Amino acid sequence: MHDGSDSRPRRKPPHPYLSGNFAPIKHIQPLTPCSYTGIIPPELAGGEYVRNGGNPVANESLGRDAHWFDGDGMLTGVSFRRENEKGAIEPEFVNQYVLTDVFLSTVTSPAIQTPILPSIATLVNPLSSLLTITLRILRTLLLVLLSHLPGSKQAIKKISVANTAVIYHDGRALATCESGPPIRVSLPSLETVGWFNGEHCEGESHAAAGLGFGGAGPLSFFREWTTAHPRVDPQTNELLLFHSTFAPPYVQYSIVAPQNYKSSHDDSRSSKIFNAPIPGVCSAKMMHDFGVSKTHTIIMDLPLSLDPLNLAKNRPVVAYNPTGRSRFGLFPRYQPERIRWFETRSCCIFHTANSWHSSMTDPVSGTQTIDSINMLACRLTSASLVFSAGALAAPVPTATVPAHEREEEQCRLYYYSFCLQDDSANIIKHQWALSAIPFEFPSIRDLKSMSAAKYIYGCSVSDSSFGAALGRAVKMNALVKMDVETLIARGKRDPPIAISGCVDTRSISEILDSGDSSDPIKIFKMPEGWYAQESRFVPRQNGLNEDDGWLLSYVFDESQLQDDGECRPNATSELWIIEAKSMTNVVARVHLPQRVPYGLHGNWFSRDDVQNQRPIDRLRSLPGDEAKDRPVSPISQIWRALRERIETTLA
């Protein structure tokens, strides 16, 4: 007699970040003409929109640990080609892997079926045993060592997968990731040039001398690791970045001046700084972003550790302390030794939106002095995102958070004002959310960066709370424009409760229903079933207002998913060009030849950026098989067989 139960083996549900439109794609395309509907703004002519993201090339084992932040870097771009000033604009799609050492070693080692590097999910999983993590790390070390031995086509000298962001500095487009230095790519083809160490770049004909990031010595490998979010000063064109490592000094700081740069500051200090130590950071941290104003730099020492030594303390490699303190270190741009630390309640911040200084004028002398540094940042009330992006449940805190410090699970755009008037007291004058709606992946009009911008753009979820969104793969179906100038002024007139308060307490649905053309928060809600990615602003030529321009974002219609949640083989994405002033009109839709997986950060490169790139002497490419036709000695045959056996075992 059948009892009604189903004894058939149940199919394991697919990993949310390896399925649907998160699933990696295998097909790469050179510049390929695209069709479009609508009118492409002439300001886009000659420029290119590029977005970075993880796309693991070794993806045969779908049951493995995986994380949204894993994977080999893949750049996806749309170039807007125009033959002459009056010709029609023709969009062209292109996507290319970033040819890092890890990628090249993987594709030239056919036996490897899972990524060479351990998944972030393995490292952050509180259920991962010391043995599991040790074996994953040992596997990586053995594969790296094997890549340096005879029979390898690519030695792994740097472990960065360059999968997080892409920026432009001094004639170079650079793909970034936190486990190594930036790597240059060519526009508009997105082909890989080579690693950039702050002094010189592989693949360029005129290489400058100098050690650059990391310097010399046994720890130089770690000290060349840079933030995935370097900042470029729109006025001086200086590149500012930090290096977060596992050994003291845990955080270091660098400034790369552009070619032929003439310093405007005190000539006794060089505008070129490499690996200057940041005093006051006492342990290894997961430090993703920082703040930069025209005068000061802000380092965030938050209670989120990223430390292999945690294993010796019976703690996960990544651990968040909800009862710890968040510390913000401020120092003048060229003087990290003058850092001042400001403390507040625990939180996580992965992205800052903008930083700028405020001045006061002496009524007698008329001289101006900087009295505060301001920062806008996406503040999370816990580290849950780190775990949910790996399809993991966040660990239950072992420490009890005091009742007056407990907050709901949220990620909001916060305003911080750090007071510099009193040298004897480090006071955070303002710290509150501008709005109650979820807000992440912030962007800004580039020329307003490091100054008091009026508008910040970002992504949100309209159909649930941020906490509920963390329970599944986070997909964003709303683009947001915030008039931060108005909201900050409102908050200063009528301050919300410090830390937990919001200037605007409305939900997304209430904002959408308001119909107020002067609303300081404007939301572009995606059609049902469509999802967006991080947007970038492109200004209108001779525009009258800061928001005169367009937002560019890759979008995907999930009606193209099959019943099992996977994408149809012929699924495609689009690039939408949205009028930024009203946040209501899609002026053009570029129809792409394939889908663009949900990824991380992008950038807009203007025609001047593309045209003014530094000369390239050679590009990176897949290694050839030069030894194929050479005679092989008996010893070499034995080593080759042994090597294949080792590689297969580790695969």
C-alpha cells in the first residue's frame, strides 16, 4: 500500500548565484553591431559603457560552494560608434574575460573543473571546519606552485581575478579586485593589456622604473593588493587607494599622480605616495571601500574581520561583531600620520557614495577653515549580505546587543558629518539615514565627486524589505535618484534620532504614489519581472542642471527563465538609457545579442577617455603550445604523467 510519500530522490535546488541570470555565460563576442529602439543621445557617441562581474570559467561542479563575489572577471560593454560628427550612432556589444594569471592558468589546465581560488562562501561559512578551509587553501597553494613548474603554460604570480569594478585613470582603463593590483584593459575592445603597479603597466612600450605598489620584500605580494574602489580626483586626476592585508601595518595608503602632474599643495610633500602605513588599525579587516574628499581621506575600520588567524581562535575567517565599534579614520590627503579616529555603533559599509568638506569663515579675518568632513555611505545594520551572497544563513550572534542599539535589518543611504573644529574631541555631529528605503550600488555624476553634489543615484528593491530580499538572491527592480542636498538640509533643520533615524520615512510604494514633481526622491520602477543593475550617469552637453543627462543600466526580463529557473539558451539582455531628470522615460533600448549576468560595478568612458588612451605595445593572450612538436625526453614524459595525475587529483 502506498502511503502517499514520494520516495524518489529529490533534485538539489540550484545554487541561486549559479542559476538564472546569475549563471555565468561561456560565449564571448568581439565588437558586434546591435539593433536598438528609441533615440540614442548624441553625448554617447564615441563613448563606451562597461560593467565588471564574476563569471567563473571553471564551472562544471555546480554543487560546490559559490558566492556572488567569486569568479573570473568578465567585462561587458556597449560602445557607441560613429564614423563622423554627423553620422548615425551604432551601438556595438562586446564582452571579454579579463586575462588574469588565474584565468589563463585555468583555461590552459583542462583537468580543472572548479575555480582555483577557494570560494568566499567557504571562508565565510560558520559551518566550514578548520579542516575544510585548510584543504581548500592547500589546494590553491598546490595549484599555484604547480603553475610555476615545467609543463605549465601560465605561472600564477598574482591571484586577483579582477572581477569587481572598472575605472579610468591617466589614459588607462583599469579592472580592479581586492586580491591584487589593477589590471589594464583596452577600450573599446576590452582586451587585456597587463598589470598596473602604480609606476608602470605591463604591455606598454615605455615602462617607468620603480617598485610601485607593495615595494620589495617577502610581504610585497600582499601589500600590492588594492581596494576594488580606488578614487580618481576629477580636478587633479590623482588616483587614491588603500591596501588592506593580513599583517601589520594592516592598512596602507597610496596616491598615484598623473603623468606630468604639478602638485598644487605644499612642495615639501610628494603627491606620489606608495604604501604609507595607516596608524591605529589593530587587526585584519574586510575593508572594501573608503571616502575621499578634496582635502581628506576616510578609512573605515568596522567590526568585520577578514583574518586567517581567526581559525586558530576557533572563529570563522570572516566574523562580524555586532557589539563592536565602527571607527572612521580621517586624515589630510597627503598626511596619513595625522589620522583622527571617530567612533560609533557597529555597522557594515561596503560602498560610499561621496565625501566632501565644509568650511567656515572667520568674521574678522575673512579666512576660511575646514570645520567638517561629510560622507554619504550605504550603511548596513549587520553583515548578513556577506553570507546571503553565498546562499548562507548569517550566524547567530554570540554576544547580546544592548536593547537601545538593536536595529532592523536594513541598508540605507546615510549622512555622516565629522567635526574637525575641536582637536581635543572627535565628534560625529550628524549620523542618520536620508531615507527609509533600501539603497545600494551608489553612483554620482563624476565631475561632482569629492564636492557637495546634489544628486546620488542607486538601486533598490520595491517588492519587499531589504531584510526579506536577503533571504533570496538579491535582485534590484528599482533605480533611485536622491536629492541629497535637500534631504541633508531637511535633516539639519529637524534632526532625526541619531543613527537609527531617517529624514524621509516613506516606503517605496508611498514615494511612487506621491506624484510630486519636486519630490527629493524619484524612483524608476522596472516593469514586472524585469531587473536592473548598477546604473551610471552620462551628462548632457551644456546641460543647465546637475541631473541633465541619462542613466545607463543593463536590464533583464525574467520571463525568459525556464520552469527550472534556468535561462533559455537564447535569452538576451538590454541596455536601457533612462532620462535622469524625470526618472520616467526610457529614451533608448539597445538590444544585446546575449544576456548579461547580474554583476557588480560599471563605468562610463567618454569619447575623450577612449581616444586619449596610452599607447599599447602588446596585449595579453592565451598561451600557445610551443612545446607540442618538440621531442620529449623520458624524464619529461614521467614528469608530464605525474603532473597530469596531480592536476587531476586537485581538479
